[in-house]
Amino acid sequence: MQWHQVLGFVAAVAPLTLIPGTSFTLVTQQVIAGSRSDGVLVSFGSACGLLVHAAFAAVGLSALVMSSAQALTVAKILGGIFSSGWA
């Protein structure tokens, strides 16, 4: 991958990650209900999730999932296991 392709990808993904949405709402809720450190932890977790999603998209997982129902099922199961804390 050439540097200009990486730069183009970052330029395309950056605005999407900067737009306030559900992550912003969740961080605000945690700061109001808990503390500033809770908000920082939620922000870090949200940023890590976005980074993982972007990395998977960059390596073609999205194309694989779009072409195969079985791949989608496997991705859902692995995501469920990971989010439940088993991993």
C-alpha cells in the first residue's frame, strides 16, 4: 500500500470518528453519572473500537463479510464472545 493510499484512507475515516454521536452521548452520560475518569475510560474504549473496525475494513474483512453469509455469522459470534468478556 502506498503512502498516499494510507493518507486518503485516514482522511476518509477521520471525519467519521470526529462527528459526535452515540459515543459522545455515552461519554457524557458516564461523566455525569460517574466521574471524569469514567468518561476517559469510555472514550478510550470507544476510540479503540473505532480503530479495530477501521483496521478490519482496511484489510478487507468488510468485503469478505459482504460476500459470505457464513463469514458474517462467524464475525457476529466472535464479536459476541469478545463483548461478553469471555475473550
